[in-house]
Amino acid sequence: MTSLTEEHTPKNKTSRLYLLFESLGKEVYGGADSPYVWVRFPGRRSWDVFAEIIEKTHVITVPGTGRGFGLGGEGFIRVSAFNSRG
């Protein structure tokens, strides 16, 4: 069994995601107790942001209005720290 180095733990990956989006000037929420962060894109539709990110970066996110999050998630995407790369 391979152990995770501190750098590759979900908590550390979540912190890096949080700081990345924050450095881009985005409002970022969550991540303290879960591997998910919510990123706000004011004035943008969640599905449009989702489509742009996947098209330009090949990174999959979840639109804020997807998966039963409701209308309150409009303008947000959810990003997970679970991935196969550090």
C-alpha cells in the first residue's frame, strides 16, 4: 500500500485549489472540512463557466446548479481536490 505524502493529501490539495482561485481574484468558499471548494463567478451562468473551463483546460468541475444544488448555486462552480495528479 502506498502512503500519501503530506503534499498529496486531499486536505493539502484542497488548500492549493482554494489559494489558486483566490489568487485569481475569485470568491472561494468551503474546503475547510471537505475536499470541495465553491468558486463564485459573478454575472456568469454556472453551466457557461463549466463549459469554458472544460473546453480550455480539460478540467472537470460541477456547475453550481447541477447535481441538485438548487438555484442558489447559480454563478458558482464546485471543484474537487480528488484527482490522480498532485
